[in-house]
Amino acid sequence: MDHARHHLRPCLGLTPLSELIGSYDGLLCDIWGVLHNGEAAFSHAVDALYRVRASGRVVILITNAPRLSKEIYPQLARFGVPREAFDTVITSGDVTAQLIARQPNAPLFHFGPKRDKSVLEGLTNPIVDHSDAKLCLLTGPLDDTIVTAEVYHALLEKMHKNAVELICANPDLVVRSGNRMVICAGSIAQRYAHMGGKVSFAGKPEPSIYDEALRRAASLTGRDIPKSRLLAIGDGLATDIKGAADNGFDAYFVFGGIHASEFEELTAQEAVNRIKTKFLGLNLVGVTDRLSWN
């Protein structure tokens, strides 16, 4: 199952991955919205990653999934992303577990669905209700049908009153699931922050997940790879593109994901200009409606 393909208006043209890859030793590639839509893989994206790896380059999947990376491998297989298409996976859930481990005795409340409990594995924190918590692990809405974080306002107020520190395991605000948009933990964390609550974010665009990516790249290749030789690919402006800009990576933007409606009436150059005005220091090397080799 592939994207319903969006098109920018005629212009200088979109940039296929094949025209860029020669300048890099590997990719830091987003997953949801780039490799699959929450239901099935995009065959053109899988083909592109195969070709990158066949050229001797590394493919590191870097995602704001609020689960440990070990759970992403079987999920990718179910969606039709073969194991041979990538080298390793890094999740915001991995980073979140590291952050919580720094406060091993703090009473912890898990705000999120049961499927995200893997982040708790190996932690020593006592698990409590929100009223007794000092830390909150936020992995997402309690119900996938929730369309606004406002429904949690009363609970967030109580947590704020008790000075609970919230650790957000998924900074994404929304994600496209099939043909609909659903909110992510980032939307809830943003509301808590606006109330004055203390929030720590794991995952893109924060530095820790990129630091881990650099360590993985060195481990996979047996040498340190400069940031300038890794291309960050994603469909999220506030996460993938901001993360690339803030952390010194070149960026390749896939506008056919969560921002499709914002860009489909623009030329490629207009899209590039709009994005560059949003992020200081961004080196945006190309835009495309979908990740593909050609």
C-alpha cells in the first residue's frame, strides 16, 4: 500500500534520493509517514533504503515511538518493511528509559496506553497513581480516538498542582494513521507546559537521540562518521527538520506525510523557501512528495 501521491506545482523539480546519496555515508530516516502509514509499508521507500544499503551505506531508523526499539522490529515486519532494508532502529522510548533511570527512586505514573509499557522494563521506580507521582512517563493518549488534548485538562491540572515532572516519550504532536490524523504525546505535553508544568522531551528534535544515532553509526561502520556525512530524512517540521537544524545535520523533507495539505499547492522552490525561514541554520538539501530512489 503506497501514498496517495501529492504533487507540487511544476518547477525546478523535486529531488530524488539517488541524486543526493553520493554526498553521504548514511541516512537517519524517520519511520512513520516516510516508510509506512501505520497500516502498510510504502514500497518505493523500502526500495530506496535497499539501494542505499546496497551501496555500502548505513541506514539508521530514528523514530519518536514511545516504546523500546526491540518492539519496532516486529512492527516493521508486519507492515512490510523487511529487516534487510535497514541496519538498526533508535526510538524516543529508548532515550526516555535512560532519562527516567537517572531518578531511580522517584514514584512514577504512566500516562499512556498499555502497549507502551515496554519503556518501564528494567526501571526500579515505584509505579503509582498520578496523585502520588513525582514523575510522569507520558507515552500518548489513553484512547486512540482522542482528537484533542483538552479532554485531559483536569488530570493535567492535578498533576501540575502536585508539581509532577512530565517526561514526554513522543514529542510528535500528530501522526497520520491510515487516512486520519491522531494526536500524539507531544500534544498533551505541550498543553502541560503551557499550564506551567515541567516537561522534558525525549526524541527528535532533542540532542540525545541524535547522539545515540552517531554512536550507532560508529559501531556499525567501525569509524566515527561526521554529522555532515549523515542525511536526516523526515516528514515532521517540528521534529525531523528542526532536529536536523538544531543538531547540525543536512535535511531532506518528505512533504507527503503530516504536512501534505500545507505544501501541495507550492512549487518545490516555494516549499524550500518557506521551510528555510522557519529554522535558523537549516541546510535543506531537497524536498520530495515521497521517499523514493528516482
